Amino acid sequence: MRTAEKSEAEECDAVGVDACDATGVDDTSQKPTGSKLPRRLSITVRSLVLGLVIVALAGGVAVLGWLYVSAQHKLDAQDRRLQDYARAENVALDYAVNAAQINAEDLGSWKTKLVAGTSPQLAEKLTKAGQEMEQILVPLQWNSTANPLTAKVRSDDGGVFVVDCFVSVLTKTVQSPEPLQSTATYSVTIDSNHDWQITDVGGIGSVVEPK
């Protein structure tokens, strides 16, 4: 019996392993055929978990991106608002200084500055006001110089700014040869929607009232 088994083994060695498989000498047929199935299942679960992690990360990145864009928009809007306020205050303060500087011997220059940057409607009103004020300025030999103090936006209604301006004024007249120091207050309305035109001014008349 052992001689027969040995002969079969020797024959397998001679013809190769494949032949043994065919004759049934190799006992690999007894191994379970489904041994690879658990491995495939493990790989599938691992792929699913990895996919879920990637989706979660992508969602997190998307949320962070949205939050960043939203915050950036708010910062941009705040920056534009601050720039608009600064521009309105500069325009208003420059106008106030020019309006407060009056030389009775050169009222033409003052009248030109009085309407500079104003809307057509306001320019017409200020031209008439300048002509009326001339009746006071010339007899008093009015001479005043001005320096800016500060300006602050009081309100903002859709790009229409109301700015309060404060100007230091030094005035000489025939009644007061010694310079008089005072602070002039102006309320200047500016419409940024129409090329930053000045649409209203308050306080012009009070500047030239005899002290």
C-alpha cells in the first residue's frame, strides 16, 4: 500500500502539480471555497466608511468656506461704510471752511466757493443768500479766516449723509478791530448717489451775524 502511494507521489513529481490536481491527489479541493468572502466584505465596509469621512470633510470645508465668504462680505461692507463716512465728512468740512472764510474786498471768490460742489437747486438759493449777505459784509469790512475742527456724520439715509461740521473762525470788522475767536457750526447734507453733491447747508447765516 505504501509502495502504491509512493509511486503516485513519484508520478506527481514527474508530471507536475497540475496533473495531480486533475487526478485528485492534491487535497486542495477540501479547502473552503468561500474563504475570500469576509475579506471582500471588510474592504467594502472600509470603503463606505472612508467615503462617509470624505463627504463629511467636504461638507465641513464647504461650511467653513461659506462662513469665510459671509464674514468677508460683512468686513467689505463695513470698510465701504467707513470710507463713505470719511469722504462725506471731508467734503462737508472743506465746504464749511471755505464758506467761513470771507473777505469783504473779494466777495467774488467767496461767492464762487459758496456754491462749489452744490446741487443746482441749492446753488440757486445760496447765490441769492450771498447777495443778501453782501449788504452786511461790505459795510462791516468783514474779514474772517477759518480752520477746520471736526466733522461727524449725524445720519445716513440710503447714501444721503447729514454731517455736522465745526470750524474755528477768527473775525475782524470795523466794529471789532481786534480779532474775535468763535466756533461756527454747519449742517451739510451730501448725496453720494449724485456725485457727492451738497444738497443742503445750514448755519451759513449765523456765521456773519454781527458779534
